[in-house]
Amino acid sequence: MAKRRSQLLEILYSSGPAAAVLKSAAKHRDRGLASELRYPFLAIVGQTEMKMALLLGLINRAVGGVLLVGARGTAKTTAVRGLVDLMPVVERSTCEYGCEPEDVILYGMDGVCKDCALKLGMGDPITTAEPMRLVELPLNARLEDVVGGINERVAMEQNRMMVERGILSQADQNLLYIDEVNLLDPLIIDAILDAAAQSQYTVRRGPMAATYRSRLTLVGSMNPEEGILRPQIQDRFGLRVLVRGVENLDERIEIYRRAAFYKNKPYKFVIDWIAETESAQWEVVEARKRLSKVKFAQGVEREGLRWIQELKIDSHRAEMTLFEAGRALAAADGRLEVTLDDLRIIAPMALRQRQTETAQRFFEAQLKEDQTIQSIITGAPKTAAKKPRAKKRRPSHTPTPTPTHNGVSSVSEDGQETSPKTPEVHDETQSRS
């Protein structure tokens, strides 16, 4: 029995301009899917600081991510997408529970599931080598999409709860790109930044809880014309790059020529850059291997901290980003020692936009208040001042008392001789009358 065509298709096939198009498309197997072809990262003209920051973040995840701040049409998104061709190969777990060889090192065989324990006992690997991927966060993503939530279909059909992985979990050991990060819901960006900083996060839905890995490289971009980023969020990004339009006329002409070539012959353009791309990818892999051996030259760390203190930057993320990016730069250059010149190159990207005048004024006011408190609690106790008593005036010489009629004399306070008062005698006859 032939399958009945829907009523909508019957109408479209029978009449209207869509009829010929649909009938023609039905004869071909082409599903209209476009192949993923990216503009080569190394073909971007200029923008040296942006390309360096992205490469350092790819070499060393401890840099803390990269924030690209610039106007539209300055190759921010193009650079991030082109970075995929330089991404190294990483080991991924083949277990549905995410078991990894590191779990055995930390917890023994009890740290992995039974299937993985059996594979390891037989000498079989529980991971496979795969290249890093680019995970782009949609602007309309919900919090449940990002961190994970309950599978509604399973809840409705099977009457049970099952927590699904979110975009953060899928971005583990990948690059997570957030375009227009300043327009994202604050709750979502806070969750992403916390997960990226801790390399894991926990989702709780009722009685269920699941902890996922989130060892990701974070890159955000924004246009300052569309709104600023909160200082609390901005501080969580390690390197900050100001992406401006190229000013050199020759470079701008070259930008146009390469863009036109790529638009007309994209495959040939990519092939022309494939040798440089493969060489750069190999250098990224070697730099990641070399990173753990990179140390600091004598006095470099103290000098970097002196810069931070003179700039009055309170956040300790400043030195973490400065030092980790310096290690990545030395590793990329094939060296095992970070020099002061490395920090000088990194400092503008790591230390800009970290000073806050409001916080400085607040702490200065608090410092004055604390000094006042300390001066009071450590000073000598002050006793209440007593009013002085009036002193009696004494004569300069001692007067000679004069005898009175009864032989007794007295002297007043001012030195004058006085006589005692005669006691009063009441006349009894008068009182009776």
C-alpha cells in the first residue's frame, strides 16, 4: 500500500511556484547541507595581539580565558573559528560514566566502573584520541541548556527523572566560545565562569545530583557599543584584548583581497594555507608538552608583582594570568625559562581594565577609619578632668588676737578680729505677757 502524502504537500505539488522546485528537488539526493570550511587563522592580516592571546589560551588553559573587545567586522569571530584548525588532539573517555586513567591513580580501581576496571585489567585503553572541538554558546541558551537539566521526554514517557548533560559538560577539553558575552543572562555567565575556574560543576535536580567535568578553554567577545560587562564578570577573564580596525592602508587592501579570494574560491584558499596551518598546529602541541617544565628566571615574579602593586590592582587573578601567560609564551618560543621580556609582552593584555576607582576610594576611606579606630584603642586612657577647688586666701601675717570681755577672741577668715556672739536671753516676763 503506497504511503499517503500529506495534505500540505498535495497542495504544494498541485499548484503554485513551489511545485516545480519541489518536484525537481525530489529527483536529487542532495540534502542541502553545507560543508564546514573555516577561514584560516594564520591568514588573518594584522591583529597580532588578538592572535597571540588566543594561542596562549590554547597552549595553557590556566591563563583563564580570553576576552575580545572590539567593534563589528574586526575578525573576532573569524579568528576564534579559525583556531579550530590549530587545536591539538586530546584523550577522551570512552565510558558513559566518564572514567579516566587519572581516576585509577587517585582512587585505585574503585575510582572507575566495573567495565573500565575490566578493560584496564586486560590492558585495553579506556580513552581515545580526538581533536579539540569548538563549542559555540547560542545567545538564546537557557540555564538548563548550559548546565544540564531533567530530560522531559523521559520524565513524561517513563515517569522517572534523568539528568541530561549540558553545553558546559560537552565543552570539556574543548574551546567554549561566547559571542556577545555582555548580552548574556548574568546567571548563565556566572555559572559558566565558575565551572571554568573549578574545572567541574554539580547539577542538583530534586533528589538527583551529578558532577560533570568542565576543563574548557573559554573565549568571549563583545562590542562595547552594545553594553559594558560587569566588573565582577570581566575580572574572571584572564587576557583582555582590544580589537581595533587595521589602520595601515596596505594591510587593509590585503584584507580585502584575501576575503574576496576566500569568497570566490574557498577550497583553494584554504589549501594554500594548509602547510602553514599544519606547522602551527604541531608547534602548539609541542608547546603544550613543554609547558610543565617552564620555570621563572630569578627575580621575574617579584618584578611582575611590583607592577601590579604600583597599579593598585587588588585582584590576585592579575598575577595568575600574567605568570601563566608568560609560561605559555616561553613554551611557544621553545624556551624553559620565563624572562622579564615575556612579562612585558603579556602585561598589557593581563593587567588592563583591572583598576576600579570606586573600590580604591572605598578602601582609602576604610583605611582612614581603621587608622582612627587603632589610634583610639591603642592610646592612653583619658580621665575626666576635675574642677579645681577655690583656694582660701590666707593673710600674709598672723594677727594678734585681742582679748574680749570674757577673755576669748577670734579671728575671721580675712584676718580681722571678731568677737563671739552673745547668746540671746529671752525675757520670761515678756513671753508670758
